[in-house]
Amino acid sequence: MFDLSQFEKAPVFAPDNQIGIVLSLPLDKVIEDSTQPRTEFDAEELTKLSEDIARRGVQAPIAVRPAVDGIYQIIHGARRFRASGMAGLPTIPAIVQADEVAFDDYSQVLENTQRDNLTALDIARFIQKRKALGESNSQIARNLSEKPEWVTYHLALIDMPAEIQQAYDAGQVNGAKATYELRKLHGKDPDAVKELIASGEEITQVRIREVAAPVRAVQTVQVETTEKSPVPESQSIAIKKTATADSHTPIVAAVVQIPLPESLEAPSVIGIYQGAPVQVLFQLKPSEPGVVWIRLPESDARQEVLADQITLSRIEEATP
């Protein structure tokens, strides 16, 4: 077994005559990057690729880092490397890349997303790793040539509720945005989500929107009266005259204005996040649009989360 710790050493640059040219490397001298973003490999697609490689060989060289103690570590091409082993090839074409900045883990994600090879969960885990290093959603999106909301959608795949995780694993819901919309609905109506998942049907964005469409009943206070006893102007915000079907006597329908409630001196907003009550910290400035700071109950721990994953529970006077 190879000692992966050796790749934590300072980069060892390959001779100039190895940089940027195609080499034929023995497969047993090549290892995968244990920190690469890709963690999921489709077995069926890998088998198809290995069969193609067995017939035609590897058509595009993989990219590797300069050798350390004779071992090359893959930057791009883990699928081709695995498929070559499955096909029984003794060697694989590779290009040594010495630029550690140009060929970092961002390049690994970009190479895979452009080839449509990384799963949404792979991308989500990569984003989570970069955020743990202190990067913002906007920075990550910029480095991946994506929009900030693309990052937001993928983060919804991290720490999913159990039922959504099962639906994702079963292929019932696919893609970051659909999963994001499903989590958003779960925060507002978990029973509706459970019922949708239990149906066994494919959960598309269109289907989620259909389930999420609120049934709004307009509730107004209607006061029936004649013109002789109108609703006092001070108590109404809208007055409309109509005639009854069997009479010319006008009926006045009014929406009665409710007196304004008392103001709170120090309002505290309580929401529900992932099934638990949290305090929404509006006094803390979010790092970007679409997120808010929350404090967990009975704890000083604070964290930034997606705003639309919080369901408003109540607003009360803050206790000293």
C-alpha cells in the first residue's frame, strides 16, 4: 500500500523533459488523489468506459502531479484510470502538470462538471470543504464559473433530512435544485414531503411546486348593512356597494380595520430549522444574500444557514 502522506511534502518538480508531454506510465506507479472531489462512481458507466478502452485504448491522457518517490498522483482522470485497470491495461497515457495553483482541486471540479461526470452530492461535498476553509458562496461560485444560487442549491444536499436522503439515494429526486426545493418545502410542510416521497413517484421541480402551491383563502370581515347604517369610516379600509339579486337595496361590504398591536421593545424571532427551534439573529450581517445567522437553543453556538430553510415560529419579547 502506498503511503499517501508523502504527497504532503513540498512539491517535487519533474524534469523539464517530462513537463507537458505525454508519458506512458505503468498503472502500478499511479495513484488516485484521496482528497479529490469525486467520491461516487457509476458502476455501469465505468464498465462501459472500460469496454471502450479495451477496444480503442485511452483516447485522452490523464493529468498527474510530478512523481514523488516514483509515484504519480492523479489530478484529472480517475475514471479513465479505474477503467484502464478494469480493462487490464498495463499502462496509461499521462501528462505531468507541475503548476500546483492551476491544477488544484478547483480544476478537478471544473474538469468533471464540464464533462458532466461529478454527481450533485460530490459537488456539494466539495463546496462544503471550501466553505470550511473560509471561502464564501460567492467566491466558490466565481472560481467554478457558476452563479451563487448554483452553490446554494448544492449546499441543500448536505445533512438532508432522513426521508429526503433516502429519496435521493433511491434516485426518486435528482439534481441539486430539485433537492433544494424539496428541502425548502420540508421546512414548511414536512408531512406533505413525506406523503410525496411515500407515493414513489419521480419528484421533479414541477411536482414539488404543485405540492407547495398554497391554498389561500381570503378571509375578510364582511358587514352587511344598508346605506342608512354605513360602516364608520374610522373602522374600515375598503367599502364596496353591490346590489342584491332580488332587490335594488345596496349592500355595503367592508373590510374592518383591526387596531395595530403593541410594539415590542426587543423583538426575538424564533424559527424552526431542521425540526429544532432556533433564534434568528437579524442583528448579524449575513455574508451574502439568501442566508441568515441563527443561534441554537440553549447554546451560544452560531451558524449561517439558508434563510428559506427556516420556518417562522413566533416573535416574542427577548428575555434579558
